[in-house]
Amino acid sequence: MELVTIEEVRAAAERLNGVTVRTPLLPVPSASRNQESSEGSSLWLKPESLQVVGAFKLRGAFNAIAMLDRNRRSRGVIAFSSGNHAQAVAYSARHFGIPAVIVMPDNAPRIKVDSTRSHGAEVIQVPIGDHADVAVALAEERGLTMIPPYDDAAVIAGQGTVGLEIAADLPEVDVVLVPISGGGLAAGVAVAIKALCPSAQVIGVEPELAADTAEGLRLGHQVDWPVDDRARTIADGLRAQPSELTFAHLRKFLDGVVTVSEDEIRSAIQVLARQARLIAEPSGAVATAAYLFRGHDLPVGKTVAILSGGNIDADLLRTILT
């Protein structure tokens, strides 16, 4: 199996120039860790919530659509997603002036469903666990090109531009914390960081209630957690499982995986809102939660936590903050 290369990530960055936001690294000097010694530790946030669709997913979706030949692209694209990839594909399709169909689970956050529709996409909602199969069937029926949320080299390369920017802005980085769901972001970031900052460690972060990757890497092979089990976590964007392609990247490039509890995710959202003045959805807060509450499981040093998205329902945010 061919893995994504740093050259592919750099090529993706060229395609994304002027389309995506080059998000800054924000230092958080007052961040504290729950560990006996945090000497030498410091935290930077990479707020992908500042992208126009509110999440990192725009990088991979746009890169994948941009790489299609014109005839294939003109027929339209389709995707399945719980929300952030959906918005990214819809936004990218509108940019290219092509139709987009998005299949979403019926429990997707309303803010993500509404935002996807606002970009002009046709949204079809189905029971959770069925959206991938429905999307595949519709792609064949309508002659649309599937833009996978993570199981695609072009998508992985696009997501890897997050790591490219981290390496450029903080070449002396020691640790990069990245959320894991389907593994596209973690795979791409790890490819870039290991190529450009080889001494840095890339640590994946998962919710305890959807920790299939942590178990799979520990056992040395992929494992399958039931959809109903993964759906328990508040982090709706982290309920997917890696594909064969992304898992191969994670096995090669990740230095470890830590898990965080539901309460720790909620607390991290509070810290990000009140101290960093950043809005994070649950999936976007897990890397910060790992730094704040699982420090004893992490290396000490200059750490970047990727805040992968900020698309959170207002009612849920209000509940968490109060």
C-alpha cells in the first residue's frame, strides 16, 4: 500500500493557497497540566475552527475535488459525513460550480446540517450507520464522484497541510496532539511532521467511548467497534473508524494514542471558551483535553494541540458552559 508523501502534502498546499485559512499557532502560556511535573512544557493551539466551514475538513475535500478531471468533476460529487466533511464538500462544490449531494446521519448536529444546506448541497439524512452505504448507492445511481471523508490519498494530503504549517511556524515542536476518527487528519499531519520535524512525537487523541484506534494499535491490527458503542460519545465527529489506508499511516507514523473522558472533553470546551476565547466542538476539544488532563501520559515539551473544529450547537455549548 502506497502511503502519502510529503511531496503530495506540499502539492496540496499549493492548490489550497488562497482558499483555506493559514491558521495561526496561538500560544497559551497559562495552560496547566494534571501531572506531577510540567517543567519545560508549553502549549500552542492550532485553531482550525477559523476555517470558513469551521473545521479542518475543507483542506482535504477541496484538494480531492480540485484533483478531479474537469469532465468527472462537472457531473458532481457526493459525500457521507456527520457534519464537518459535509460542509467542506458542499463549500468546495459551490466554489467549482458543481452539484453536491451529502448523506448525513439523522442524529447529526442541526448546526452542521443547516450549514451544509446553506452552501447549496442536497442533504439526505438516514439512520446512523447507513449513511456510507446510501451514499455509495446514490453515487452509482446518479453518476456522482465520491469524496471520502478520510479514505483517500488526496484527502489525507490536504489534511496534512495542517502539519506543514505547524512545522513552518514552530520547527522546534516536541509534541503534536491530533484528534483521531477516520484517521485522515492524524495520518496527514503525521506524514508532514515526521518529514519536517523528525524528532517530534505525534500523539493521537480519542474519546474513551470511541477508542477503537487505541485498541487496534495496541493489538497491532484494526478492530471493529459497534456503531452504537461509538455513538455514545459527545464528540460526534470522532465516531468513525480508520480505513485500511489511514490505519496503515497511523501504524507507521503515530507515536501513541491517549484517550479522554466525556467530562474531560466538556471541561476542555470550557477552558478553551473562557481562557483562550475559542469556541470548540467536542471533537475539536479532545487534543486540548489530553494536554490538560492526561499530561502524565504525554511527553513533556513544546506542544501543539490541534483544535480541529468549532461547529457546536448553541444549546449544547450553553449547557456545557453553564
